[in-house]
Amino acid sequence: MKLRWKIAQAAEIRWWQGYLNKKDKSEYLTWKKDYWKQFLKDCQLSLPPQAICLDIGCGPAGIFTILPYQEVDAIDPLLDSYAEKLPHFVPSDYPNVTFQNLPLEKVQLNKTYDYVFCLNAINHVADLEQCFDNLFSLTKAGGTLVVSIDAHNHRIFKHLFRAIPGDILHPHQFDLEEYQTMVTTRGGHIQATIHKDKAFFFDYYVLVIKKK
């Protein structure tokens, strides 16, 4: 699995370079911020200015971009590559955000958060079980964890993609029920399961979770 993760990470930075190659920075970030604002509305979340937030697997334009009044930590194993190769990501543009170039498996912070966001990221990690453990340990009791997932629609393709690299960007292949079980067995109460997008192989969901 570690080799598949390394391959997926290399493919991820190449994808971002290709995706952003011809996009104007200002226009792209305006669009992305509007996307995240609508995302929070869909999740029925309104974050107070004093909230302590974690954007894990944040990418070059994560939800941290619309949290200027909160205390925010943003973590991603490709942050150094984003800063070097993507003009769209300039850490100094976000003075209230503390960035760390780390995979989720190695995150050891002496704090917990009111809101933890793991968006478009959990399918990309190396050790899924450890990462879910870390997400819950980083969330305050009574805090909110928001995780987005690509969940398989067909059992046959789920098992096929586990056996062969049919989906190079995602080392993990699970269906919605399996992801929900990973949450509830760790003491999470799923407040909402939001069906954001539909496709043949995977549907895109957001789980809004309250830590008990």
C-alpha cells in the first residue's frame, strides 16, 4: 500500500499542474472560495470567528482559503511541492494559517480542534485506519469532523480496483457503508450524509460527524 500511496502522490502533483496550468490565479481562487462557501452552506455549518480549525489534506486551495478570522492549521504532504510548482498557492497570502508539510499519518499535535476538515483527502492516504484514528483524536469532544469520500457504487469494481491499480489517484477502495462504519465504530455520530455528485464508479459524499 505504501508504494501505491507514493505513486498516487506523484500523480496528484502532476494532476494539479495540468489542471491549473492555464487558469488565472485570481479567477481560480475566486471560484474556489465561492465553492467552499456553498460547501459550508450545504453542510449547514457556520464557523464562529473564535473557532480553532484544522484543514487536513488541504491541497493548494483548501477550505482554509475562506477562514480568515479563525485560527487555522493546514496540513498536506505536498505543500512544499505546491509552493514550488503552483503559482496559485502562496502561503504568505494566508497570515492566519499555519502550514505544515506532513502526511496525516505523522500528524502529532498537542491540541484539538473545534472543526476538523478532511476534504478530498482520505481516499489518498497511505494508512486509512490510522488516519481515521488521528482525525478523531484531533477533534475535540463535541467538535465537528467533516470528511468527504469517493465511495464505490459497484461491488465488483470495488474488489477489482483493490486488486489492480485501476484508480491510480486513490489507494483505497470502499463503499459508503464501509466508510460510515469506520466513523461510527470510533464514536462518531453522523449528523448528515450529503450526496454531492454522482458518477458510474464512485459517488462523492460528505459526512458531517459530531464527536461524542
